[in-house]
Amino acid sequence: MTTETKSAIASTPPLTERQEARRRRILHASAELAGRGGFDAVQMREVAEAAGVALGTLYRYFPSKIHLLVATMQDQLQHMHATLRKRPPTDEAPAARVAQTLMRAFRAMQREPHLADAMVRALTFADRSVSPEVDTVSRLTTAIILDAMGLTGPPTPEQLSAVRVIEHTWHSALITWLSGRASIAQVKIDIEMVCRLIDLTAPHQAAPVT
């Protein structure tokens, strides 16, 4: 994220309670329309009508359909993150916990394939104007993975690099599954394989001096 973008976000005043409620209605309408008909079903006029807001108001919150759908993905990931924190993975090994977490997230997407397809397509089509929203989606995905790892301290640069590779693989797995080029079983194999990077990048305890 550029310095200019950070400054712009920092200078954006927080939403009032009424504005936040309006934003939530918009995101709910977006998810409902996408869930029924996918990417093409999300038309800004229909979203505005379903959310009970003027079309001009909708565009003030979200300048384009891509902005709206990436924000919808951000909202879905926030809900998913909260659910995962309430019911954390049960495996002992960090790699297994991350794999379990990502497969739970994947199955949540699987339950609403049209919505998943719309959000992933928007993320793929996003240009620089959508960078803040895309960055937030990436940070949320990273947070979900780091939470599942159960680190006792801050991640090392090597661990963060592994997390980025895992994140890219998860996103790629979503695309290949949505396009019918990979089965759920293959996705599970790929996710479990890439999560082994967590073991490879785990800091090793130095041997005690005798």
C-alpha cells in the first residue's frame, strides 16, 4: 500500500451508526444477489434497490461493482475469521491446523459457489483503484493463517513468506475448483502439501551448551 493510500484511509472519517447500517445492507444485498446468480447478477441498480438506498448513495460507498464485490469478500472473511476463532482447529501440529482451517474456509465457499465465483472474479479483475480493499482481503487471509499457526511470538520473515505462498495457493485452488479443473480432493491434497512450508520455516531451538 502506498503512503498516499495509507494517508487517504487514515483521513477517512469513521462511519456513523446509520452509515454503517446502510453499508451492511448494501453488502448483504450484494451477497444475496451474487449467491443467487453469480458475478453477472450483481448489478448496481439492483443492489441499490435491494438495499433500500439511492443509486447515487451506493456509488458513494462503492465506486464500482468490483469495489463492492471485493468488499463483500472482505465482509465474508471477517465473519469466517470470527467463526474460526470461536471454533479453532483441534490438530496439534501447526501445519495440520492451518490445513484444517483453510479447508473449513474452502467448504464455506463451496456451500455458496455462485457467491464464491463472484468474489474471486472481482478479486482477479481488481485494478489499482481497488488496492485498499484487496490489501484488506489479503491481511484477513494472513490473519486467519497466523491464528491457526498458534505462534507464541511474532512470525519470522521466513514464516511470513510461507504464509504468502500458502495464501496464493489457497486463492489458486479456489480458481481451479470454481472453473471445474480441480476436485475437492485435489484441493485438499494441494492445501496440505503447501502447509508443510510451516514446518520447514519453524524456528529451531538452539542446542543447549554443555
